[in-house]
Amino acid sequence: MARRGWGLPASGRAGCLVLAMGALASGAVAQDLLRPVQGGALKSPAPPSSAPPPVAPARPAQPARPYGLNAAEAARVPPLAPDRPVRVSLSRGQQAFFRVAPEAGEAWAVVTRALARNADTVLAVLDERGEVVAEDDDGGEESMASRVEIQPGDGAALVRAGTLENAGGRFEVVLTRIPAEPPADFGATQADAAGRPPLELGQPARVRLRRNQEAFFRLPDDRSNLVARTRELSRGADTSLALLDAAGTVLAEDDDGGEGLASLLPVGQAAAGPLTLRASLVSGTGRFEVVLEREAAMPPPDYPTTAEEARARGPLSPGQSVRIVLGRQGQAIFALPEDQAVTVVTRNLEGDADTVLALLDANGAVVAEDDDGGGGLASRIATGAARGQAAFVRATLLNNARGAFDLAVMAASGSGTAGASTGIEEAARRPALVIGEAVRIRAEAGQPAVIALPFDGRAAIAMTFDLGAGLDTVMELLDASGTVLAENDDGDGLASRLDVPAEPRPAFLRVRLLEDKAGEFSLVLVRPAP
């Protein structure tokens, strides 16, 4: 009997056999499933390589900065050498530091140049301790460029280049050699000057000073009508002169009494023992000349020069005018009338006269002062500014000048209009302001102008206008007892504007000038717009 094959035809049994054999070789099937579609032999993975990984190409090295950003870094960069400019680029808050090459020698100058837009440089030379030896802002040839010069003995160690307010910027720094100057021909101290010959009349002494350095000169015994002055100042130099007694006490001093920033100091005053002239700079490094000159003698004064002389001569009277010729450091003093308010003015100024008037009390203390209140360089002052304390008036000239002028005395009116007074009681007896009619008022230093308001039962606006140069008015509304009801300072620029209600009445306007100035202004009262 034939054997059954699971009830399948021969072709089916062959397929099952194939599947069974495939099951026995399942690993081979799995690998075949991963074979690429295009077929081909299965490749083995590449063995690990012992060669090093490829190296990326190196970036080009940045060029070294040719300056340090602090003193320590400056020691690690090449020093500034003569005639070799260095380009500097600073960010905000940065400064460039340089050492100086030995071949520069002991006399050299360093400058900034080729400034980029808006750069404003500042140069400084420092000593070994980091202290400033010399400094400059705008002394260079270009606008906002800098220049500093160094001479033997200055102790220069580092150059510091920066910008104003550390704002940053780009510029060049270049060092050049300069000739060494001859040794200083002045005393470095007062004791040093005492051992040297005195300063010769008319022979200028050339001076170069570093920061905080001073020059001392012994003065000749005959000092009558002598003045010392500085001249030929280097760019940016600002000189100061002082007269010292044997103990070093300052007897007189001047900063800008000469031309521009130069100094002028009379040295002919009597003093026991030898006198010394001290010359210095207000700041920085600079050059200048010091020279002694003898001026023509001034005529003896025909006016009082002390309070004792003024008291003995008697007081000035309103309407009186006195011609005064003042020498350097001179003064004229006059007694003032008692129990009478006056205004004192200077006029007809000649020469270099720039007058100053001061009111003095009985002890000679200054209680009020005016420089240019009289217009131009003239002065004007009223005794009302001293509130009853004025006993004398003193006239002097600014800047150690010589000159002539008239001193005139006038009865003080307090204003230039009949309707203005200095107090409520007097204003109440005078005509009130008229709506729409402007009045011109002159107020003296320290004195207000008081004007009555009309009794018309209507509100108004009070305004000052057409103020004299430099004047600033303050306007107040007062009731009959003097109580301030309202106030205005700068309603329109430096002029005043004040709303005036219909009540109360009587009421007054009080106008005064700030800073105790004297001058003129206009006042008007108008109706408010409906």
C-alpha cells in the first residue's frame, strides 16, 4: 500500500521541504536579509587604523599689540623708539602704555597725530612710582592732539596715551629727539634762591617747569616801582606769581593779571628783610619768561587811602565827584554821610581801569560789593545794599592795574519812576500803577522797587520786560501789612509775570533784582484776556 505524504501533492511537499531546510539555516537567512538589493558578496568591516586623525589647518596668528594696556604689559612689548610711529586703537576705558627706548636719550618729545574722527587724546609721562611728570591734552599741532616734552632730570619712565574721558579712539603715537636745554638758572627753593644773584632789571629769565615744580628768584634791594611779569608763555601754560618775605609768608599773589594767562605782580612794597619772587604753573608743564620792570612813579594820592584818613576828611556829599588816579594795588576810601541813602558810581574810566566798589562798616569789614554794575567796567553801589551798616566806600582796580576814573555820589532814589518806592509806607503815598502804561524802573543793588496797585476792583496781570543785560527780576504781591500773597521769578525767561486778583486792596507789587545787582527794567499792568 502506497505511503501518504500529509495529504499534499508532490509539488506542495517539495515546498515544505524547502521551508524546513530554510529554518535550519536561519542565521544565513538573517544575513541575506541585510544584503544590498543589487546583490554581491558580503564585505567584512575595515580593520581599525593606527594612523592619527587629520589636523585642521591652524588659523593665522594675530599680530602682537605694540603697546601695553597697563604698566606691567608695557614691559613685555617693544619700547617707543625715535621716529617710529605706533598705531593705537583704544576701546572705551582703555589706555596705552609704552616704555621709552634708550636711544631716545634724556631729551625727547612725544606727540599724538593722525587722530581718527572724534578722537581727543591725552598724553602723560609717568615716573617710576607711576606719578605724573608731565601731561597734556590739546598741545599738539593737530586739533585735539597732544604733545609732551621731557628734559634731563625729569625722571620719565613710562608714556601713557589715552583719550578724553576714556572715550576710546584711534591715533598714532610718535617719539622724537629734541635738544637738551641748559641747566635751570633759578632756585629750586627759596633757600637756593637766597644764594644766587638777584633777578636783574629788564633781563628775562627763561623758565621751564614740570608739574608741581616752582622757580624762586631773589629780588634786588631797590624795589621801588618794580613789577614782575610773566610773558612768552608756551601753549597751555598758566602762570602764577607770589611775593614772599624772608619767612616764606606770601605777601601778595597774582594769577592772570597780565595778558591772557600771564601774571603781573607789583613787588615794590616795603617789607623787613629780603624778598623772594616765586613763579609756578597752575597745572601741567610749560615754559615762560619772568622779567622785572620799573614803572614811572605815580603821583602822591590826593584822596584818603585808609579809614582813619577818610574819617578825618569828612563824608562825601550827594552831587560830589572826585577824580581818582590809582596805582597798582592802590585804594581810595571815603566816609559816607550818616542817615542818608546814597548811590556811588564810577565813570569816565581811563587806562586799564576796571573798578570795584565796596561798602565797609565802621570796622572796615566789607558788607557789600559791586564790580560791573555801572555798565561796562564801571561800578555802581547803593548804601541800601548794606542795610544801614555802610560807613565807608572803597574803590579799587582789578588785576593789579593802573588807571583813573571819577567817583560820583548821588542821592539814592531807589527807582527811576515817581511811582516806585523802596517800602510800602512810601508807596502808599505815591500814585498807583495805571493799566496799560509801562513804567521804567531803576533798582539799586539790594533795594526793591515797591509800587501801589489800583483800586478798580478788577483782576490784572503784572509783567516785567526789557531787562538790562544780565538782570533777573523777582516780583511779589503784598498786602497792606507786607505779607507776601504770591510770587514769581521767571515767568518769561528772566522776566517775571504775576496774576493779580481783584482783592485785597490796598495791595502792592514789590520787584527786586537777583544777586544784589543794580539795573533797569520795565513794568506794566494789563487786563487778562476775556
